Amino acid sequence: MRMDMMMKKATYSKRYFEILEKRRNLPVWLQKQEFLQTFKKNQTVILVGETGSGKTTQIPQFVLEAVLDENPNPNPSGRKWLVGCTQPRRVAATSVSRRVAEEMDVQIGEEVGYTVRFEDCTSSRTVLKYLTDGMLLREAMADPLLSRYKAIVLDEAHERTLATDLLVGLLKQVLMNRPDIKLVVMSATLETNKFREYFLGAPLIKVPGRLHPVEILYTLEPEMDYLEAAINTVIQIHMCEPPGDVLLFLTGEEEIEEASSRIAGKLGDQVRVVPLYSTLPPALQQKIFDPTPDHVRKIVVSTNIAETSLTIDGIVYVVDPGFSKQKIYNPSTRAESLLVSPISQPSADQRAGRAGRTRPGKCFRLYTQRSFNDLEEKTVPEMLRSNLANTVLTLTKLGVNLVRFDFMDPPAPQTLSRALEDLYHLGALDDECNLTKTGEMMSEFPLDPQMAKMLIVSPQFNCSNEILSVSAMLSVPNCFIRPRGEAQKAADEAKSRFAHIDGDHLTLLNVFHAFLLNNQDPNWCYANFINYRAMKSAVSVREQLVRIMSRFKMKLCSTGFNSPDYYVNIRKALLAGYFMQVAHLDRTGHYLTVKDNNQVVHLHPSNCLDHKPEWVVYNEYVFTSRNFIRTVTHIRGEWLVDVAPSYYNLASFPNSETKRVLQKYYKKRVCEKKGAV
């Protein structure tokens, strides 16, 4: 027994030394001493290293080494100092942390761990933590000076996500108030002058060269159909190129599933096609790292989620059509458009770099050299194209003065004012733009402000248990599986068995209840075309939301299924959070959004309603081929004047059909009150 354990340890140590030998060959390792000297002398360091140089895995370990040398004792609270490394995406945070744990010869969750939304894989022994930028923001809300951290590594700063830009501003303030904390900002393609100027002339370290060269190939003429061209290119690579895995970039789930199906249909058992997109359950996302049998080529079909930080062993060929989906928010209509747009030059370089991580590779760009030169030279920051309600709530919770906050790229005044207006109507801010008690509670939930408000008020409608379940279901990937081909009809029939007459939110509640009644059985999910992983995630999310509600001593209650008010109360609670997202059926048969310029919208084809109710509340307003409202539930117009009387003040409406209808409800309420007197 003892001999077996010793042999197992010896095997593990051999693996450690094998990895160490590979680490020493990384370009970033050659500049380790230069980095450590610069890091020790300066509070902020900016590092630019090409894709494949090893910065994401190695720099945090170098930082940890320096921190432990300078601070061998725990911090004054008795807890270990932490080094944090942020990533824009959860799949990068989880996969990179596992790789680093392997390199350090430790178990994931012990000395090296990760924290992502609704998942914490750390312990009291953790000294190096990978986490999404959003999770570090949440930690800052409880601890504005990030007192547990001795150093922060802000990775992939070029992506300019909303959370990253907020962190940049907050960390600049933390650095001024804590001379003992250090910051490393790094990326493969960074606007170095802009970042250096922002951080008051911080030193710059450049790591030249990637581990392996990448040959870039362009088309001679523009492609008419990039999806068709991409599929054909992958097939040609398989037929004509030497062994090596392929990474194909596409814009979204629908394209990825279609391409995966067609490639697998053409090449059969010769390849293993693996999709990757953000709404895919984490367990399925991890399949991109699974090894393939000999003589089988792996083909990963991904969104731009695979652009940064992910090292997928074996990738030799990258196919880049040059497009991605970008979310653009219109504050005047509250609509979020998901538009297919050309990528930027830095994104194209990041994609090409995926081919040179483990050996020399090729990048097939399905556009011309001239088209590449015409691409934007930098990525438009998410701060300039997003709904900022959650951002404003976070900053207000942190005690930040929005007027004086040092944004790297200030958002448009209209977007900021709309966010303040929305939070005021939700009761999160008072007339002085200070956080209210409701706003304090809303900021503690890792949810959008509307959903957080819905949860907080749900006990007033005696349905907090049901609203918890609905919120959990809205926080995970789509639970309904709709495969292509012959099974599609069976999937639609299965979904119809859960459909509720009043709409999608209650349909999701039915699915959640059925899942629990069937003891969370994966076979039941399979038989009913339900995503088992999504359901398990929903159960976990609900448990975490319950803990937050319990902390605030919110009542967990239900009306009682047999009560005639059971579904009525749930729908009223939904409206209490989403009262700004209501649409009314016009005389012409079209839906118009209430307020917001009365936009014409259409029910999304995925909705469960078998009729057109006069009033609906919706979860999302998106623009794809046309204006859609998605996840909709039937409500009654008179509830508007009860749930949100100040928002639905008739004086604030233009002369419109909606105003005429609301006047009827107000008159009805006045008559009811007179009758009661």
C-alpha cells in the first residue's frame, strides 16, 4: 500500500518536471528576471506578450513568487495573502486555473483555485485565485480596498469588457489608497500608450515572439457566404493538410450547431466536432480539452470565446471568417441588438495566435488582405455600447461619485442618465441618487437590477419560493433542447407539455417543478428534451439566492397551488420587477412597447403563448432580423397602475392608444375606492 502511494507520487512528480521543462521554453520565461525586477520596483506594470508566449499561466506564478518572498507571513486578519488573476470569461478562468494547478503540482481548489458566477472552487489554503472580472467587482463591493489581495493581474485588458473597464478605474483608486498592493495589466494586443498614460507612466514590458510561427493565408476575393466558405475550408483542411486539430470561429449558437452538424455529416468518424459557446453548460464546454483517438482530427467550432486565454492542445489550423456578434444597447428604446459585425484587427491577431500555441500552424482568413487593413484598429469598449444600470448600481454601492469617476472611456451621457432613471424607478436610488435600502439589497444579488427587485418584492405577493425558481431558470442556459432533423418535432411536442397558458416564465416554473418531482433524474431530462446540466445549475443557483435572501431575513413563502391567486401573484411579482418592460397589443394587431417611443415589437418564435394577450411583460427586447420581445408572460393592464403607479403616471404619457387604455384602468380604480368608502 505504502509502495503504491510512493509510486503514485513519483509519477506525479515526473509529470511536474515534464511540464516544468515545457514552461522553461516559453518566451515569457526568458524574461522572468526582468519582469520580477520591474515588478518589485513599481506598483503598476504593463505587459504585452504575443498570443502563445505563456503570459496567462506564467505571470501570475511569477507574481505569487515575488509576493511570497516579500510577505512570508499572513496578513493582519490572519488569512493568507491572495494573488488574483482576472479573466473576461468563466471558461478561461476555470481552464487556466486547472492548468496552473497542474504546473504547480497542487490540487485545484487548494493552493490554486477559481471563482466564477455561482461557482467557488477555493479554500482557506488558496493563494492564487483565477476569477472573472465580474466576480472581483463583487468582492470589491464588500471590500472596496481589496484588503486580502497583495497583487492583481488584470489579463486580456484589450477586450475592454464592461467589468474590466470598471476594474481599471477602481484599481487606480485602490493603488492610491494602498501603496502595498501591486497591479499587472497584460494582453496580447493592448493600446499601450493609452494604458501607460492612464496609469501615470507605468513601465512597459514587451515579450517578443510567440512559441511557434503561424502562416497567415488570405482569400483572393471576398466570400459571398462566409458560413458556406468556412465549412468548405474545414473540409479542405482535413482532406489536404497534415494531422492537426482545427479551430473554426463563427458568430453564434445557431451557426455553430449548423456547421458542426454539416461537418460531422461530411467527414463522419474521421473527425470529432466539438461546439463551444457561452450558453453551453460548463461540462460541455470542457469537452474541447478532451483528447481524441489516434487518426481522429478534433474540430472545435467556437464563438470569440476561444479568442483569448484558452490553450486547446493540438490546434494547428484556425479558420477565421472575420465576424463576431456584438451587443449594442439603445438607451432610448431599451433594446439590445445582437448584430453580426466585422471583428477588429487585434481580434484577428488573437484568432491567428490560437494556431501557434503548441506547434507551427496556419490561419485561413476568409477575407482579403485589403479587408484586414480596413478593419478597426481597436475594439470598441463595451462601456460605450451597453446598458449601464448594473454598472451604476455597483459604483453607487462602492461609494463612487459617478461624475468624478475616472473612466478610461466615459460612457454617453444619455446611457448614463437612462441607467440612473431606471434605478430610480426601481427604487434603488432616491432623489439625491443615493442608494436606498432596496438598492443596498439589490446590489447584493448577482442578478440584473430588475430581477433582483422582483426577488426582493416577491414576499409581498406571497410567492418568493416560486420567484426564486423562475429567477434561477432565467440565470442558466436555455433548458429546452431542440435538435435538428427528425427529433425536432418530438422536442416541440415535449416542450408543449410544460407550456403554461399565461406564458414563458410560468412554463419555466413548470419545468423546474417537474425536474424536482422526478428526483432530478437525467433520464427524465433526456426523455423530455430538457438540458440536464442547465437544470442542475438552476438548482444550484436557487440555493445560492436562497442564502442571500436568508441573510436579509426575507420571507420564503408560497400562496398555495390550489389557490386561485397562485399564478396571479407570481405574474404580479414578475411585473413588479419588470414593469418598465411591458408591451400592449395595438388595434392593428402589433405589439407596442409602453413608453420608449411605442416601438413596434414581435413575440419571439420560441414563446409558449397560444394566443395574443392584450398586455405582456417581457424579459428581453432584442433586435436580430427584427424587433423581438423574448420570454413573455400575460399580465393585466390594471396591474400596472397598482404595481408601479408613479411610473405609469398618465401625465408622463404622450397622447396614444396606451394612454387611453390606462385612463380606463385609473377610472376603474377611482370607482372601486369610492365604492369601498
